[in-house]
Amino acid sequence: MHHATPSPSSDTPRIAALIVAAGKGLRAGGNVPKQFAEFSGKPLLRHSVEAFAARDAEPRIFVVVGDGQQALAQAALAGIEGVVFVTGGAERSDSVRLGLLALAASGDVDRVFIHDAARPVLPADVLDRLNAALDSAPGAVPVLPVVDSIARGADGVIEAAVERANLWRIQTPQAFHFDAILAAHLAWSPTKVATDDSQVARAHGLAVALVEGDEALAKITFAEDFSVSHAPAPMPAPLMVRTGMGYDVHRLVSGEELWLGGIRIEHDKGLSGHSDADVALHAITDALLGAMALGDIGEHFPPSDPQWRGADSAQFLAHAASLVRAKGGQIANIDLTIICEEPKIGPHKASIQQRIAKILALHPDRVGVKATTTERLGFTGRGEGIAAQAVASVMVTG
């Protein structure tokens, strides 16, 4: 059973980050607002901006700063591409609204992560959980359970115990469908003070999903939080690169469709194999599995298993990518070479690049696609089959 080319409606959502850094940071002391003070070797604001920038080849990061703070912010973020500065307002909700309006004016945003600059550590798995939650809800926030006993009191004495079963500590970043949270902030009363964006969203009737947060997202509030001994969590370990290689060959036969790089190519022959025999996607799948020492494609999708007969190889590649991310890896880039005499790959390279990028949720400029021949030598030169080789680079914490 063969498959159809996917609809463009499944495009990866376009994500932007809105980082609120407009506060005065009075409780932290020092000569500058806390978001610009040094924390673990760099300005506090720079930590979260770098974390967002590392997740996208073309990051969209808007940073809201206080009036007169732009020079401090530019110095703190020097050398980071894709950052736009916006002047904030009197209250946090004012700053977020102004940031969202600036993002709207720039266009091309589907989802936005709204984050406080005072939370420097951004675990990748929390960001992944938030983004996944937006597939079924207009908003999502990271939370942690309340583990201590809770009581209400006044004048120095306890008045009543509070049931903690359904109480949560709310963190940032908070993620939303862009149009929904913009509408919510535009409808929010300027006379009311919002402590976070989920409050604004819920007041507008938006459902906000809860996802598991992380203690590492703790907020820097007081001067002692800047000391190493009182840091909320260790900073992320340095990244290292792991490289995997993949190679695959399939025979060309009459009566089969030709699927290559996730797209169907018109040709008088197709590749023969148990699945759709897409050598390009098989090679990349093996490269990703190899980078993380996870075996090979045959171990995960045995040719002897009838459920994979005629299967779309895109699901093999997507599964390999999910295993990489489950082990804390981030795919840096893919380099693919297709080896054949016919058909000519040149006219299809851009489509193959776009399709692979979509399967892997990467920007297309992280996917290299090349083609070559063997000068009529060997089985590819005789037109008996097509080969493909791939290299994958994966970033993991060392």
C-alpha cells in the first residue's frame, strides 16, 4: 500500500518567544535591574534568550524592556541574532500587551512563548511539553505541585488549613496560540493587575492546560539568589556533538511507485522493498539512530513484520527523531546524498529538502540534499538501483 503526498496544512507552527525584562528588580539590589546583572558568568537575561535562540535556525525573539533600558539590554544580548526590543509599560500586563502588538505587526506567528527574564534556566523538555499541549488547547503553563502544608492566617495566627490537592505553583514560559492571547490581552481591563498571562487568558474564556514544570525554572528574586550557593539549579551542561552515518540501497523494478526523500517522483520504475523502500529516508533514519547508539532501522522496524509492508518511511524517520529527543538530543543538521543515474534529482531537491525538514521539525536550511552519479559504474550506474547515504549531527548535553 502506497501513500499520498502530505497536505501543506500540516506545516510546523511558527513560534516566537516574548521575554519580559521591563522590571526594575528592586528586591535584588545592585546597581542595575536584576535582569541585566551577572548570573553564572553572563547577564541574567541572556540565559533565557540564548535558550530560545538555540531551538530555531531563524529565531523570533522579542524582548520587552523598560523605558531607558534598551542600551543595557543590547549590551546584555550582544551577538545574538533575531532579537527585537520593545519598550514596555507600567505593569507587566501592559508590557506583554505591547510586546504582543509588536509581534503582530511583524506578522507570521502562530504560537508564542511568554517568559520572565528572571527565570534563567529553560529545560528543553518543558518547552517540548508546552508546545505539544498547544496541539489541543489554546494555552498551556508549566506547574509544580504544592508539597508543603498550606494555611490561611492573619495577625500572626492560623485561621484555617487550605486543601493543597488541586493547588499548583505556576511557572513560565507560558505558551499560547498567538491570536488567542493577543485578543485576551486587548480585552483585559487596564485597571486590573495580572500576575501572569494564564490569568488574562482564562478571563477571556480560554482553556489553559497544565504541563509538568521543573524546579530549574525557579525565579531569581533576591540578591542572595545570585550567589552560586543559592542558585536555583545548576546551569545546563555544555553541549557536545554526536554524529551518525546511514547508508541504504534498494533495487529499481517495474510496476512500483518511486518514493524518494518522502516525495513521489514520476519514473518508469520504482524501488522495491518491504516498506515503500525510500532509501533517502532510510539512510537518514539510520544516521539518527547511529548518532544516539540506538541500533538500526531493521531492529526498530523488522522487514519480517507484516505491519510495515508498503509503509510510509516518514513514520520511521519521525520515530527516530522522537527517540533522539527522548534522550535529550537536538538534531543540529542532516546531510543527505542520493546516488543514481536516473531519475534526475535536481528538479526535486527543494521538495525533498522541505519534506525532510517537515518530518523532523527542522528549518529547511538544516537539511542538505545532494545528488551524484557513479559515472555509469556499478549497480547504480547500470540503473539497477538507487543508493543513499546520510550524516546526522545531534547536540546533547555532555
